[in-house]
Amino acid sequence: MNLTRRDFLKTAAVGAAAFSFNARTWSQVAGANSDIRVAQIGFRSQGAGHISTLSKMKGVRLVALCDVDQHVLEAKAKELGNGIQTYTDIRKLLENKDVDAVSIAVPNHWHALATVWACQAGKDVYVEKPACHNIFEGRKMVEAARKYKRIVQCGTQCRSSVGLQEAVQFVRDGHLGKIVIARGFCYKGRKSIGLVDGPQKVPDFIDYDIWCGPAQNEPPRRNGSFGPVHYDWHWFWNYGNGDFGNQGPHQVDIGRWFLGEDAIAPFSLAVGGRLGYKDSAETPNTLIVYHGYKTPLLFEVRGLPKDKASQADGWKMDNYKGAGVGNVIECENGYVVVPSYTEAIIHDKDGKEITRFNDKKKDKADDVKTPTGLAAESGGHHGNWIAAVRSRNPKTLHAEILEGHLSAGLVHTGNISYRLGAQKAPGEIKQALADNKSLAEAFDRMAGHLDANGVDIAKDNVQLGMPLKFDPQTERFVDNPQANELVTRKYRQPFVVPAEV
């Protein structure tokens, strides 16, 4: 990829096949000022922000759209105009030789297959978090990026925040001493999605077979404010990974970033449940997950308001040191609060603010402000991706797919611990956690939170997850066939994530 044209011609005789496959890649390197032609796959929700960002970037042309919802597809195509190409089937889109790269914002169960197929088709990829729906898929995404020499960025956009980059370096430089524990939080009010009395009808303007893709094609069992198909898929294991897999990838990624860990943690244990209401969803709305790195990483999910009275007041949430959705990195001589995607506040041991780091918008006419608040003349996290697409250097990516896979892996090991657990009485849980001070403290705070919401955990027992040992090298659980079954899933033909990419 980095050969000069002279060197390239010298080896052309023996490398004709490689040249044929990488013809478009060569033209991108040689013509650095040519437009990068991007297709957006999925855009009812997060993908709409992708389109907004990409449409404002110089040297980028949005040339195609793909979505299984015909209403969503037609509305966006009409809005954009200019003869943009439209698809409902990703396979047809990836056959388009006029597409250089794809930006993917589809449900979690499609992330890996869409990425692998795109790499095989010679496209570069931006894929939303979590990178994958299970551990096996994440590793296949990494292998596909390597094999086909693709530029693959994961949508953990906090990595492109200058403020957070500076805060990580501040801690690594030893200004607060060693990290004692890295905490992440998702305190988001999530109301019940309601109960349905059976399978729900899919609207005829949605291609549900393609929507299901790698997942089993089962009639939807939800019909809340988003309808029977959209958004609430997050709360079903067949497609989503709960709020730990929805918001959590940002915060576990930040925690792992501060810790400097470059593998999935060797131990995980989860505690939680779907509590406070009865609905059709499966994933927990209240959860604690402990990851046993040398310095631990602890994550908490709270989906209920602080108390019942606050439900009528915008679902105000409790928080921990000001990080309702964010991170607290506790160190020997102080702590860092990360309350947003772009800011970090440094405190001393007494809680007094020392300094803060944040992103400041450059005073340039071509600056682009992304939906997450990242500001940069290059278009923020997508801009970092596009720059790497031009240079063909994946090392310049802020969240290369390996990083996305490792952080998603923390989500998956925690969820597997929860799913393989059993409901226990509060006393049994406290006894099981007694030797782990940080976990025991987090459970006490969780119990207080549930009590404030009228949840009696003595009657509505919380689930104590299965303690899991994990081999970061093989990316398999140690002596646990039951857990290893959940490393991957049963795929549905022809939507199969291949063992050999």
C-alpha cells in the first residue's frame, strides 16, 4: 500500500492479481484529492447523524443509502435528492463499484456480518458500537480488516475527543498516582416497553427477513412507542445487548483506555435484573459488572429513576460523583470525572477541582460539529476515519476495529455472566460478594436505589451472575462449555459470519 509508483510497476508482473483487487485503493492513494464515495447503511436513528456529518465534509460524497424500512429509505432519499442511489439489500449495495466506503448504523446483530462482507467487497468501514453482537464476531471483524487491508473504525467516538486524550495522558503521566479502580456508569431512565400477548405483525414496508439477518427469524415480541421492530430490539438477546451493550461500550472503552489494557479481562462477574416493572423485554435494566483486570473496571447500569416521585420530573437519575452517564477514574491522589464524550474534570483527594480538559471548536469556516458534540475541522470521529482511508494507514485511527472488539468483549463477558446466573436472596448475594470490597459497595448502593424505587429485593430476587474466568489469548472461557456456547451464536443461512473470513 505504501509503495511508490516506480516500485509498484517493478512488481506488477508478479502482483497482477493483487493490483486488480486493490485498483481502487491505489487510485485513492495516488489521487489524494479525489472524493471518497460513501454509502450509509441504516439511518433511522444513529445513522442520521452519520449522514449529517458526512454530508458536510469536504472531499466526501454520500452516494448511496441502504435501509430495510422503505418509508425511512424513501424519506431520506427525497431529503437528500441529487439522484442518490437506494438499496434495501446490503448485498446489492456492496456490489456497487462506485462505493469506496460504508458507514454502518444497523442493529447490533448485523454489525459483524455487514463489516466482514464490506471488507470482502473492498470497502472501508465505519461501524457503530458495540462493534459486534458476540465475542466470536469481533475477532472475525479484526481478521477481515487485516486480510483485506481495510480501514475499519469503530464508533466509540470518545477516542477522538482531544479533551479525553489529554486527560488519559495526564493520568498516565502520574499526576494523580496509580489508578485504584476505573468506574463506568449508565444511569438512564428506561420506561417499560409494555407487555404483548403474542407475536406482533411486521409492517409490509419493512423487509423483515433481511432485518433479522444473522438472527433467528422470529416474529417480534414487542410493540411499544417505537413499533414492533425498531429500537426496542436493544432489550432482546437475539438482536441486542441491553443498556450495557447500548451505552456501555463508550464507558468501558474509556475505562480500558485509562487503564491501558489491551485484552478482554480475565475475570467477570455480574449482578442485576429487570426490576421495577414487568414487560416483554429480556435484558436487565439494573446491573453491576466487575471486570478483574490487575486494576479493576466496574460498570453500573440503572434504568429506574432515583425515586418514584422523580418519574414525573424528567426521570432525574442518581449519580456517582457527577457521572450519571460517564466515568470516574479513582486514583491514589485524586480522581477524574468524565461526564460527557468530550470533557474530563480532574479532582484532588478532597474533591476539589484541579483542572479540566475539553474539546474546543477551532475557529475555522470548515469546522464540523458532530451529533455527539465533537468538534474538528476534519469531521470528528468520522473525519479521523476518512483521513485514514486516504492515507491507508490504520494506525492513525483513534478506534481501530481491534479496540472496538476488545471493549465490546467486556460487554459480552459481563452479559454472559448475568445470563448464566441465578436469582438469589440479598443475604446470599452479599455473602458471595463479601471478599470484593468494590463489588460489595456497589451492590449496597444498587440495593438502596432499588429500595427508593419501591423494589423489594427480598421478594423480587436479584440475579447473581456466574463467576467467569476468561483466557484473553484464546478468547474462550476457561473450563466452562456453557459460557463458551455464548461466545458465538447459531447463524441463519445465508447470513453467516464465516469462521474463515
